[in-house]
Amino acid sequence: MASLKGPGEAQQHDGSALRIGIVHARWNTSIIEPLVAGTKAKLLGSGVKESNIVVQSVPGAWELPIACQKLFSASQIQSTTSSSLGAGDLLGSSTTDLTALKLDSTGSSAASSGPFDAIIAIGVLIKGETMHFEYIADAVSQGLMRVQLDTGVPLIFGLLTVLNEEQAKARAGVSSGSHNHGEDWGLAAVELGVKRKEWAAGKIS
């Protein structure tokens, strides 16, 4: 019998034009590392260039919303700075060192400096004996949604909120026969990144 849980059949999208950010907490590293690896594997499998995947870490889940918000802001600043540096003037007196720009096999710049098309927030909260778990889980969830709506950039919810370590291992694909949820997050980031570009261009398919 098929499970009612899960996102259903994953849509396949071409992520080759996307720049994706991953921000992960460092608490519960044994769970975080396979989740990040699973996420990256699906991003790469969908065509996202390695150089267009930026991974940053923060101490814990509490810091994920501010980190995602500021990382997106930084990518906007980076985009503006890069475009003004590359423009030069009409006489071609730009001081940009063109040889310093990495080119991939197609001859285009390997690393994008544009704003992120999607950001994935990854963290693990395991319930303890106090109310700490409930407060953090609720606040971080609300914060991540607020960042997504305020910035207009898809923010994939990769925050595990589990009752025990066994549940966390199962969702990280560490337990025998379990599924790595990071794979779902990678695919969701590509899908939403592509759709966001289409929506921004007024395309509704």
C-alpha cells in the first residue's frame, strides 16, 4: 500500500541556470551532514553547477532565519557589485581582470554572482525534557516563513522537528531502509527556483 506521506512524484526541472544557497545548523552534526549531502546530490543531479551551490553554517536552528535573510541580501549586493564592475565604460576602460573569471566548459562564467533563486534551511531539533523544543521549533518555523514572504525567494523548510534521535536518523537516511529527506529538499529548491523565474517573467504554464 502506498504511503500517504511525502511530496508525491518529484517534478523534473533543469537547474543549470540556478544559484542555490544552503544554510545549515551545526547542532546534531551526525544528522545534519547526511541531510546536506543528500540535498547537494539532488541539486547536482538536477543540473545545478557546483560553483552555484553556496553552503554556510550557523551554530543552531535559532539562527537559521536571520542567516537566510542576510545571505539573500548579500547575494543581491554581490549581484549589483559584479554587474557594475563588469560594465566598464564605453571606451572599455574597466579594470575588471577578465582572466580571473572562471569559465566552465561552455565558455560561460562558472560561478554565478546573481541573487539566490532558492535557499534551503537545514536544522535538527530533538525534543528534550523542557519546553525549549516547542519554543524554538515554532519560532524558527515562523521566522523562515516570514523570510520567504518578505524576500520573495523560495525558502525550503529543511528543519527536522523530531521526538528522538531514532526519528532523526530515519529522516536523514542513516537508518537501514530509511529515506534521506535532504533529497526532497534539493528537488524542491530546483522546482521552486525554476518556477520563481518563470513567474517573475510573467509565465504561467
